[in-house]
Amino acid sequence: MGGVPFVPSAVLLALVSAKPEPAGKIPDKSNAIVRGGGAPVPQRRALETFLQMNPEEKFDLEAVNSIDVRAIIEQTGGDKRILREVVRTAEALLPRVRAETEDPILVSAILRNKTLDWSRRSPSESSWAEHMPVRWGGMFHESRVPGGRLSRKLSTRLASLIDQSVQASGPVAFFRAGFTGIFRGSAMMASMVQFGLGSKRPRYTQQVAQAYLDDLAANPRVGTEPLPLERLSAVAKRNGSAEVNITLVELFSQEDTGTLTVLDSRFHPGMDAIKIRMVRPKGTEEAVTYDLVQGAARSTRTVSASDEATTETDSGSPWERPEMTKKDWLGLFRSLEKRKVRLEAPPRENARENASYQALRDLLLADVSVRRAFLAVHWKGRPSGLALLCQLLSAGQFAAEVETDADYLEAELDHLDPSQSGHHSKNGQWKLGHGWIVVRELAHGNVRSYRATGKSAD
């Protein structure tokens, strides 16, 4: 009833491809897209390339990121049929783009893949530092070059493309064609883009990922020399080292204190491992800096004021010092709280077997002052069981916001209760020592909650 008929993509692509270049005009190679292999693609093909994309088998995040929004709008020539197809394509791509650039698990996989590209391709590509900042810029978050180029975030650019296409065609034409909202896809986006981590998603995932990617794009690999991660270090300076470290631990596996593995040589035969090394600051007012290193890297650290406060004889990580006493722990916690930074997380591999971890856990069970001090500075992220246990003992009760929190807490409880022998409790009751008994209960909506008795929760 007065609607505009749908035009298949193949017909639109034929119309786009058939547009001739003005007579005698030589294509401008300076205005081009760069493919994965580095070969430039004239921007006059941006629209044709974009309309061939979809969120399934023809999805390439790097290629989507390389599309010039202005070129697409210009190449539609104001044709309403083509503009509607641009909106359909952008709306289809946007949920997938948002998921892959915001979910830490997917972001981690992409960063590992780009690190592999950097390691293999950058030494032999003379134009790497020229083309890759454009190709990777703005993929996760806004990229800025001081005094130079600004790349807006990809999801923002796609949303802008939808808006500009609507404005160029006239909103009335879209409503006649059956679009609603912005337009048909926006309602789908809200329901499709769901993240399992919910409120637990690290706040700085996109900033950290983009800074790391910008460092790789701007600096080709030079043999086995370390690469100072200047932009990542700048994010830590702006937002705090603790927040950036928490995010990095979510993205990459932590092998030991101060080192995170990006690429494991076990899974890439013939390659050295590639790791992010945290370099501790010399002063309390400075932030951690980061290097990308190849091979068996160890954390390079300098003695900081917080290290000196922990003990007079040893400035090493508390997780490497099994002789840590109650006085040592309290001194460390107070120093960290004064500087408004968090305790570094223990190694994620077999954390509960770490002697310092076990000693601290025993102190948390036995002493309310240690619990209070620990809660003020405890790390965020995995392993999370000890922090959840401390919350339970301090408050006397705990309700898990997400299922994984309940799983992490129960794993800690199983490890503490000798009767469980490391197995999952079937009756939902644990005897922890120091007179503590924990009981599992089901709250409204089958949410697992826990009650601790036997010691003062004050």
C-alpha cells in the first residue's frame, strides 16, 4: 500500500559497479583502503565492498573497520534504494561488531590474532606503520594521534552511517519502506547484544584493547627487541595502573607476577612466546609502564615505596614470600590503601596451592582486622574466590550477583573443608576451621546465597 519495493543486493551492486569514472580521471591512490595483505583498494569501491558484507560468512572486523563512511554516502549518489540497503547492511553488522569489540573473551581472541599478524608480517612490510594505524584505528575505542588523525569508535561510525543514510534519503521514505525505530535493527540490537559478564565486565576493556592495538600498528617488530607500549602506558597513567592491570588479566593469562602471556609458543610452533611485561614505577606518584617482549621474559621491576613498606628485608611480591606474617600483611594493606591502589592478584595457576595465599586465607578466617584491611584493597578479577569468601565472613551472608560468583565461592569453600576432599559439596554445608560454618540457601529466583556462622561478622 504505497510502500517502496525491496531491491535485491545483487541489483544494487550492479548499479553501483556500473557507475563509470569521469572521462580522463585517474584514480587517486592516496584515498584508498588497505587490505589485510597491505594492497590498497580504491575508495570508489567502498560502497560495493560494504554491501557485500554480512554478520555471518562475509564478516571481517578489520575490513569493516577500514570502510570510509563518507565515501559510502558519497557513492550512493543520493539513490534512495541504495541508501536503504546501506542501512540494512549496517544494522545487520552492528550487533556483531558490538559483541566482538566489547566482550572481553572475544576481544582477547582478536588481540591475539592481531599480535600474530604483527609478529609475522610487520618486519617485511615497509608500509606497516603507514597503513595499519588507519586499518586498526578506532576498532575498539576512539584512537587519537596528538596533533593528527582521529579515528572514532567503529560501532559509533556504523551508527552514524545509519543516521546519515536516513538523513540523505529522507526519513519518510524509510517509514514507507517498513522501517521502525532506527530503524528495524535497533530493537534487535538491544535484545541480541547480551554480555554474560553483565555489570562485572571490566570498565576499561575497550580503551586498553585499542591502546595495545595502536601500539602494534604504529611500531613494526624489530627482531627480538622489546616494544615499549607507549599508548597502553598512557592509559594506565590516566586511569590508574590497578584498573589497567585488572583489565589485562581479564584479556590475557597471567603466568607470574608482572607478566602476561599474549601468544604461547606451545600453540605456535617455531615462534617465541610474546608477553606483556609490567615495569614497576620508581616512585609512588608514577604509574606502571608496559613492554611487549619475546621469549622467556621475566618481570623487570624497581623497588617502590609500597614494596619498602611491606618489609625491611624483602621487596618481592607477597605471593612469592611464604613467610608473610600478620604484621607484614597489615602493613602492606595499609600502604596500598593510603596510595589508593589495589593488591596485585596472585598467580591464577594453582593459586590455592600458593603458601602465601593459604596463609592469608587463614588470617582472614581468624582475624576481623585482617578482613577489614583486605576488603579495602583486594584485587578484582580472577581468582575471585578469596575476596568473595572475605565478603561472606565479614557480612555473615552473601548473595551471588552472577552464577560464576557462586561457583568461585564454592570452589574456595570446598578447598577449605577437609571433609569435602576437594570435591563439590552436595549438602551445601562447609566447616572451614576457626569455628566457621557456611550454609548454602536458595534465594528468590533460585539465586544461591550463603550464610556464615560461628565467628563475629562485625
